[in-house]
Amino acid sequence: MADSLCGPSNGAKNLLSHADRDRSLQQDRLVGGANGSPATFRSQLNRSGADEAFAGFQQNGHMEPVLNGMPAGIPNHAFHFPGIAAPMAPINHPIAPQFATHQPTPAAHDWVNQFAGMNVGNKNAPAPALAQPHQGAQIHGRQTNMGYGFGQAGFAGPFGAQQFGMTPQMPMHAPTTMAYGTQNQSFATMQQNESALDVDAFNKAFGDYDDTEFDAEIAKWAEKEAPAGEQVTALPVQPVEEVAEQQPQEEDAAPRRREDEELARAAISILGSVEKNNSEKFKNSNFFELMRRIGNREVVVEGPNLVDSTTGETVVARSDDGDGAEEPAARTLGA
Amino acid sequence: MASMLEFRTPGFNPYAVKYSPYYDSRLAVAASANYGLVGNGRLFCLGLSAQGVVVEKAFDTNDALYDLAWSEINENQLVVATGDGSIKLFDLAVPDFPVMNFHEHNREVFSVAWNPVSKDNFLSSSWDGTVKLWSPTRTASLLTLPIGCCTYSVAFSPSNPSLLSAASSDSHIRLFDLRIPPSANYHLAATIPVHAPAPHPTRLGQATYAGAVPAEILTHDWNKYADTVVAAGGVDGAIRTFDVRSPVGGPLAVLAGHEYAVRRLAWSPHARDILVSASYDMTVRVWTDGSTMPVPGAGPGGQGTISTGAQLGLMNRHTEFATGVDWCLFGAGGWVASVGWDERVLLWDAHTLLRG
């Protein structure tokens, strides 16, 4: 049934709240919890504060998966340190601010409509505005796969991530133009219905300039901007899906980089949660040492292994003294 | 502590250990490379011999292993829960590969439990929010029980083949009775809100018990003598026992002591009030739930008072998170196997702890 009920399954994520005595993360979830239905089995009882908090928790536990598909407080994973998921959630991804800047503000409205009316590019291209629903899907996909995919499952649904999250990985030729095309299409679609009047006005004002001239200018500009030898004939607009298909190799690296990033953050959170613990054991723990190295990006995931990011050597998680590690024969202690 | 047997699982960090229900000298360990972050798993089948603990058999898997359960009907078989969502049935007589593979869960399988009464089926729980009932002879599950959130632990009642329980991240233990028609609630018989306050004013020590902040439950187990008593432990580090006949009646006992989450607990097969727990605080502790002790200041029958039990001993030899613990069914009683991420399996006698 619910694939994502348990949240992200980054290999290190859930460690935090297991180790975290401060349970504020759990309590955060209770604040203002939407109560759709009464907690029937105890509704007739005197309700203490804790009682209500618990009822809220109960209902949240059921509501959140439905509402968000990704409860921040109900993560899961190999180590079950759930609290880490909460710090992770806000990371989201680069597309969010990008879209934010694209939202037409009232001030820019006229300009936007006029611009949309110019119809630069191919009207029949898949409207990138449709990609907006993808935001949700992408976040979901990434978070549920992240970590789980450490060299194993991979990104089961990388579409969203490749489509948008990869802007830095876009090929170097004229990324600006690329973005421009997408943006324009997006506006055209969003504004089409309400912009007819503006278009008329715009055409009156700028009738002299026709689209071909604009296209030519754009092409010229792009040519100038692009590195020598690069072809930019596909401009101004290329369906994003095609772009994604064309650059699978370049973009492959990005999910992995992000996984490493997530893992590093998780590792840091884990360390933070136990930093007050000064016991000898925790200080000498190989696991926490590994978390430190992951947090410092000294160790990254490479296929089925953890490798040193500088030497590329596989990191072997080794227990304390290493003694007897090679020979599985048992020993008797004491006696 | 006097004698202790040690076995190392080089390159693999153990997640679970279980004694064979058939042999006093056989146990199995489910382990994962790189703390289960990434990489393979390995199932160790260990034997006690004059030379100490030796590997009788080892099976490698492509994904991390999180739990295992011995077959109750075939002394050579056991199932493991893997990170890729599959459950594999290994036979000690068949080298290298599992004899059966059960793959229906969409996410990591976290727990498996064999039916100790009817012996012809077993359970699995997964992070995909379901519990599934399987026959060892069929690759398709017999039954799927929806939980709706991560279910870290699943168990059968030791006395009733139709009664099972699942402990999950929403702070609840759900009891399912397979004799109930599935129509309304998919066999759901009762729900225990582990962190809820008791309905009647009850005292815990000197204070009134007001429940606790809900937290994930990672493990639970049925008492082998009082067959209505279940103990649960989780992220908040406390162990609580409940009577399933009174699901919302509040805990019978609250055992506090672990500094971090309780990862695994097991009731003793030899005494009705003893249990052992392994925790992320790197310790393994032996407890009495106080059910055999007089409750100071309690009314008749100890009504209105929650026992705080008592910690009988603390095993501090693990140097990383202690993740698994189990009791040996045989012998004088008191032999415990514990595993931790320090790549060690330790076999020790809990009696030595009790004596101090």
C-alpha cells in the first residue's frame, strides 16, 4: 500500500531521534494538529494535556501520510532515528525558488502578458507549466528514494529530478537561453486565457516587430554567448523531456551527489544528537567516526561501498581493535 | 562477569540474533555491511563447539539483512528479512542460495516472526506499512494486514496461533485476531496506545502517571508465561508492559534506564518476570517487570500503581549500538546471545549479571 508512509529511508536518517533525548521534534508535530475526528475510545475520559497531545499525535499519524504523502516525523529506515527526517524535509530542492521567481507579480503582470503574447517558440511544445504538479511528485520521489537508492535501488523515479533539479548540470551551451525558453512557455500557458486584450494592445504598440525578427535576435545572441563551435539551432525551445533524455550521463552524477549531500547532513545530525554524550564508548565508536567522516564528505557512497572521497579506496567499517577480524574463530573471554 | 563467548562477524554489522528452537548449540545472526547503509548482507549460522563458536553455514545476500526467524517446523530452515523488500527462506542443507523467496513488500522488511503454535506460517512487517502472513510453501502471501505506518516489529502470541501483534512508528501496538471476520477492520482486534496516560489515576513511583510523549516503538515481545502480557520498547528508551485484555488501561510496568532507544527486547523463556533488552546506548540490560515483587504502598493487588520494575543487571561489553538479543531456550536457563554493530556476537549467562 503506502510506499511513502514511512518517509525517507536514508541509511542514516532515523538515527537522530533514537539518540535524541530532546524530543522536541516529536512535540513539534503535535502543535496545532488538525483534529478531523474525535478520538472516540477515550473521548469520554478526563483529558489531560498529555491526553490531548496524544490524540493529536494519533490523528496526525494518520492524517499526514494522506495530506503530505511524506510525514516528516514518521520516517523510517535502517537505523530508525526518525528525527533526522524533519531537518531533512526543508531541504527540498532547487526548483522551488526558481518557480517562485517565475510567479507573475502584479507589477510585472502587464509585461508578462505582453511577453507571453509574443509567442516565441513552439506553441505545441509540451507546456512546462504542466511540470508544476511535478514538483510534488519530485520531492516525494526524491525523498523516498534517497538513501534507499544508495547504489541499490537507484532513483526509481528520476524524471522529476532530471527535469528540474539538474539545472547546474545542464550542458554548457547557452543555459540562459534554455531557461528563457522554458520560462516563456510557462508564462504563455499560464497567461493565455487572460491575455488576449493585452496582446492586442501590445501588437498595436509593437506591431513593427514580428516574431521572426525576435527569433533571429535571440539566435544571434545565443550564438554569441555560446562557446565556439556549439550549435544552438535547437533554440529557442526544446521540450524538456528531450533534453533530459539527451543528457542522462551528465545528470546521473547529480542524484548521487545529492544522496551524498543528504547522507552527510544526516550524519551531522546524528553526531549533533549525541554530542552531549561524553562516554568513552561513544567517543571511540567506529560508527560515529564513520558519521564524522561522512559529515566531512571524506567518505561517500560509491556503488555498494563506502569509499574515501580522496583516495577512492573502499572504507571498511572495522570494529574496535581489528583483532580477530580476519579469523572467524571464536575465543573465550575470562572464564 | 565470568565466562563469555565471543564471535566476530568481520565486515558485517549484526542486526539480529536468534537461538534455534531445536538445538541448544545453534544460533543465527543477520548482519549487514556498512551498518546497513549500503551493501550486502550475510546470514551466519553459528554452532557452539569445543572450539568455541564456529560458523556452520553462511549465506550472502545482495541487500542488508534486518531480522531473522527460525522455522518452528523444520530445524534446518530459517527466514531473513532483507532491505530490498524480500523475505528469503534458507535451508542449512542447501548451500549458497535460498530455497524460497517471498517478495511482495515494496520497502525494507524489518521484522519476521514464525508462528510458534501452528508452526505452519510466519509473519513479516515492512516499512511499506503492511504486515503479511506467509506459508513457507507458497510464494504469495496468505494475508495482508494494513497498518498504515512503519511497522518495526511483529510477533505471534505464544499461546494462540491466531493472535498476532504489530508495533509501529505511530506509538501503537495493534492486535490482530485472524478468527475475526476481515470485513470491518481487517482482523484488527485491539489497539494499545503505548504512550497514552492510564484512564484512571495511577501512580508511577511517587508521581501520578501522565503518559508520555508519543514516540516510535521499535520492538515488542509476548510474555511466555503470562500470555496476555506484552512488553514494548522504542525511541524514548523506556520499556512498558501491557495487558492485552485492557488495551487502553495503561501500562502495567514502566522500566526506565536505557539512555537511548531500545532496539530489541525479549522475555525470558525461563521466568515470568524477566526480560532482556538491547539499546542504542550500547548496553544490554536484564530487568524484572516487578510482577513478582510486592508493590510498596499499593492497595490490594497493587491496583492503581504502575510498577517500575527493577534493573537486575547491565552488560556493557558491546562497544557500538547493541541491536539484537535473544534467550537460549535450553540449559539451566539464563544464557543470552547479544549482538551489536561492533561486529560481535556475545554469548553470556544472565545469572552472572544477577549475582553482580
